[in-house]
Amino acid sequence: MDLLKKSAVEFDKLLSTVYYFEIARKNVMKKFMLNFKPEDFHHISGLHKLADIGLVQTAARGKIYNAIMDNLITFSDISISKYYPMISDRMKLVCQMENVLDSNQIVFKYLEKTNKFSRIEADYLFENAHKMDIIYIFLSERMKMDKSECPIMCCRSCFPMDKVDYSKNQPSYTLLKKVKIDTITGNKILQYDRSKIIEESKKAVSESERKSILQQLNEKKAQQAISDILSEKRRKQQDHTRF
């Protein structure tokens, strides 16, 4: 199975998955859901950047995804693009996207004016540590809905950190709850519940036990994982410079 087909097959698993989030900032709670559609694959994988490959630019995005799944468009068709090196990391990331979304992430309100160098339009930004990379996932609301309803987000873009810190100067939220839902079986997996951790910490019999429990808070685990990766990258850079 070539890389393009593998990324499409892994993405297919997300089509029956919904993530539900509750977040808060300054005592104001917000909630939203994240889901996936076949046409989302085109932008997430970076195919839109292959301007010299008409095969993935002229048809509807959903049809392009179906053509990849049916082996009508293959890796050999797109790898000849002079732009392919720009998206190779994204395509590999799509193969791991479910694992990335299942892990701890820091949630930011994305302010486009803060990153004037980028043309990305998004409502929220996730920052994740994954293996030895820091991953950015940008979310946009699919359609404007009544304020009484839970907004549905799509993944606008995702890619590993290169040199730019997209989270810099972005206001962060506290993650309160995260639920993974299988829309076929209706099965719900509670991936995170801040209130349970706080409640457990209050029952601790010692200060050391309380601190240990609080280390399970999403922001602490995510920040530590990101910090570890940045430290390792700096160490490798220093070693490379030294030699």
C-alpha cells in the first residue's frame, strides 16, 4: 500500500468518529464537536498545494478522495510534483492523526492577526506532542449555527512544527472534558475529565500525593511533553553545531 492510499485508509477511520470538547477561559465555558468528511482529506493531506498536478485540482474534493480509495489516483501520480516535498510530512501525519487527536493537547483561541505571516484561517488551534514532533491542528467552524447549539468544527490544516511557533501569543483554554464518539456503534469513550482529577486530588492524604494526581491534568501533561521535545531538539542542534 503506497503512502497516499495508506493515509486515505487511516483517514477513513475518522469518518465515523466525533470528538466532543468542553473548554473554558476566564470562567466562560465553551463546547464544540470535531468531525470529518471525505472532502476534508484534500486540505489536511496538503493535496491543494500540488498546483502542478491537475488530477487532484480539477474534481470535487470528495470525489478525489474516493478516487484515491479506489486506486484511481495513486502515490506515483502525485509524487512527481515539484511541490510534493512540501507535503510529505503532512501525508505521513495523516496516518497518525487519530493517535494525535487521542493524546493530550493544549487548546488555543486562534487569532489570525497574531500570525500575519500565515494565511491560515481558523477558530481554534491544538498543539500536541507526538513522538519527536510538535503538531499543530487548526480547526474552523463548518457553518455558523445558533448560539444555543454546539458548533461543529472541521480540521482546517495540520502539520509538524518547522521553525514557526504558531501558538506564540495565542490565548489558551483549559480543557474540561473530551469525549470520543463512534457514530456507527454509538460508543462513547471519556478521554479526559478535569473535574474527576480535581476531585481525586482533594481526597489525597498528603501534599506529595495531591501534586502527583494534579500532574495528570491535561495542560500539565501536554506542556511537559512539548517541553521535553523542544529540549531534545535544542540538544541535537547544539551537538550538530559543535561537530
